[in-house]
Amino acid sequence: MGPVALAIHTVLAGSETLTDILTGGIYTKTLDRDDTPDAFDSNGRALPAASVRDLGEDTDPTGKDTAFGGFPQVWFQADATDAGRAAIESAWEIARALIPRQVAGPNGTGAEVKVIGRVAVDDQVSIPGVVVGMMRLQVAGLWAVGN
């Protein structure tokens, strides 16, 4: 996981308001019954949960300050009920307010973070009885690593 996606996860997981809604947890891996069993109840129903996904951040630029970009995503899931859909909607709005607009990098560098897209709450085709929503972020800036 890249530094910006990890910073976003840390902010979201540190919010008591958000974790009160996302009772299944906030993860950095795919939400499924094998990898994130705590995101499901004892009957296999999805609990409200989220996952910050890193889709190719440049995590090891070389040389001087380097252009840095990435498109992390925050996925939300819940049981396919009205309450589950409402939990995703509430969690999305809270997460949007919590996402830092700037993430500091080493040596005074950093990156700007913007919410650039959304997938509305809809059925999760691969897991029947689960609904998902997604927030797409854009990260751009300079990142200093090494000398």
C-alpha cells in the first residue's frame, strides 16, 4: 500500500463516528468472507465495512522530488437492506469530509487529494445479498525520497 492510501486509511480508521457506522471494520484489502471475515456476521451477512484500495500509487520514486500520482479508492459494503444502503450513504459522506486535502511527504513535499468520482450504492454481483458503493480519489504532487 502506498503512503497516501495508507494515510487515508489511517484517518478513516481513526474516526469514531465512521467506525460506529462501519461495524464490520475499515481495511486495506478486498472485502470478502475469506480475507476479511470480521466484515460479515456469524450468518454470513455483510456488515457495514470499508476498504481503502491502492491502485498503483508511485510508492518508490527515485532521484530528486518526483511527480507523484495515484487513484486510490474507498469501497463500502453492507447487507442489501434499506439500513445497509443508508449506512453506506452516511459513511460515504463522513469519509468525504474526513479525507485530507493534503498529505505531507518527506522533506517538505506532499500531495493534493481530491474526490473525483463515485459509484452509487448498487448490488455486488460477486457476493449475493451485498450492496457496495465507491469513492474514487485523485492524488497528485511532488514526493521526495532518498537524497
